[in-house]
Amino acid sequence: MKTIKQTDIAPQQWSGGKTWTYYIAPATASLAARDFDIRISSASVEIEQSTFSDFSDYTRYFSVLTEPVILEINGAKQAVGNADLITFCGADAVTCYGKTRDINVFVRNGIAAEVAWQSGVIKGPVLAFADNCLHILQAGEQLTVKRALCLRSAVVEQ
């Protein structure tokens, strides 16, 4: 099992705070070029009202790690708490109300992926985000967690 800690990652600025990319596939892809298939990142939302970046051609999975927020997606407001996982189109107009730390999974449209919060014993192959670390589990490996956001997809590079 490979573990990537937040302290291993240099943060990048976005309009609402900082972001840390824990995983991007393929490994040669870049955030700026938007040529990735999958990306897992965490962000700090440091202002009371922020606008999410456009990620057209991607499905976005969003959850908060700290404080609850209100997301306004294409004009409809929705509360997001720690137990919630919200899925929306990366091209949607999204405004966030409130400060928090979040977790995001981006999957290129057309790629099959399963993203869900899980607890207990997690078995690989899977990418599991828990306690500000991304755990990359190979087939046969397992991890016991209180709670992890897990991604399973055939395009995940181990």
C-alpha cells in the first residue's frame, strides 16, 4: 500500500483558497491542461463565498471534511454536511457559501467509477482518502478506517 500525506504535496492557489492534488491519472496529465481521467484533491475554502472552477467534461464528487457549507448549483441551494457526498457536472455553475476543507473526486465523463464513503475494512484495489492521506491499495491489500472516501475504477493507475 502506498500512502500520500498532505504534507507530501505542494499546495496550489485557487480563487477561494488552496488545493492539494493527491492523485491524477494518467501520471503525465496536468490540472492546467485538463487532460486527466481522474483527479483526487482536497481544498481549503477560505472565504465566505467562492465560485468553483469549471471542469467541463468531468463528473465531480464533493464532500466536506470540516465545516458544513451551502452549495448553490445552477441556482439551486443545497446544504452539504460531513456525511454527504454530492455529485454534479463539472460544467455546472457552483457557488459555495461558508468556509471549510473539502475533498473532490473528478472523473472524466464516460469513465466508469464508483465513489462512496466507506468505513471498516476496505479491500483493494481502491483509492481511499482518510485522515488527510490518500491510500492506494493493490488487489489483496486492506485497510481498516473509521471513514474513507473510496474510488474504484478500471482506469486507476496503481
